[in-house]
Amino acid sequence: MDWSVVGVTFVTLLVIMDPVGAAPIFVSLTRDFSTRQRRRAAVRAAAAAGGVVLLFALAGDAILRYLDVSIHSVEIAGGLLLLLLSLEMLRGIDFEAGPGGDVALVPLASPLVAGPGAIATAMVLARQHSSTGGRAAVVLGILAAVAVTGLTLLAAEFLTRRVPPAAVHFLTRVLGLLLAAIGVELVLRGIHGAFPR
């Protein structure tokens, strides 16, 4: 086991997943949840994000080749989804995942935590360390990053009991603007990657 690969994978993915940045958005999306529902949502979001990143780390190249889809298209699609979410947050409309939907899965797990950046990074790291030991180290680094993300979301639940509802609503509007900027950045990055100069 190459622990330096574990460390690089862990730190890189933790920065890209940005659990501290995702925590306030998690709070605003689950503000009407009970404590038990919020905890379950945090665990589901972390588990689903981990599953997506692991899947693409181990089989991402084959999946994208089979579907004839580039990582740049994934970036643009993720950016557009975040833009739709940000518009609802800015207008004060509760995000609805749809009948039978789950905000823990969309948009929290993907594209917020396990976004195109995390997916692409996991795929690149898996390519760079293609030996059995290297792949195992990458997987361990991914699991560690996901565990920290899950713990951060669970800690966000603790904050909701101390933040007034008016502050949460105000924070939702501010985060909606930031989320829109992240979505635009993903779209621009995808377009730039698809049409380099």
C-alpha cells in the first residue's frame, strides 16, 4: 500500500468535494427535515457520493467510452443542474427532487459533492496508479475523503439547532448566488475543454 497515494487522493478529493462549502447548502435544503431525517440524508448523500466517485475511478473510462460521452459534457451537465438549483434557492423556492426523489441524492450527492471535478480527478488518479496496490490506495483515499464529508454534513445538522430560521433563509439566498457562480464555472470549464484554443 502506497500511503503517499492515499494522502494525495484524500487531500485532492477533499478540496474538490469541499464539504465545508456543501454543509450550509445541506442545511438550507434540509431545513424542514426532522433531526432523524437530516442525519439519514447526510449519510445517504455521503454514501451515494462515494459510490459515484468509486464507480468512475474504477470503471469511468469504460462507461464514458461506451456512452460516447466526454468528461467535458459531464461538466456542462453538472453546471446546468447547479444553475437550476441556484435559481430556485434565489427565488426562495424549496428544491423538489420530484415524486419519489431525494435531495440527498440530487443535488447533494451529485453534482454538489461528487461533481464533475471529483469524478474527473478520481479517473485521472486511477489511471496514474493502475497497479493493484495503486488502485487500492486510490480507493482508500476516496473512502477517507467521503467519510470526512459525511461527518461534516452530520455536524451541519448540529448547527441547524442554533441558527434562526431567518438566518437560514438569508444564507440560502447568498449561497444560491455562489452556487450559480459554481455552475457557470463548470459550464465554462466544460466548453473550454471541449473547444480548446
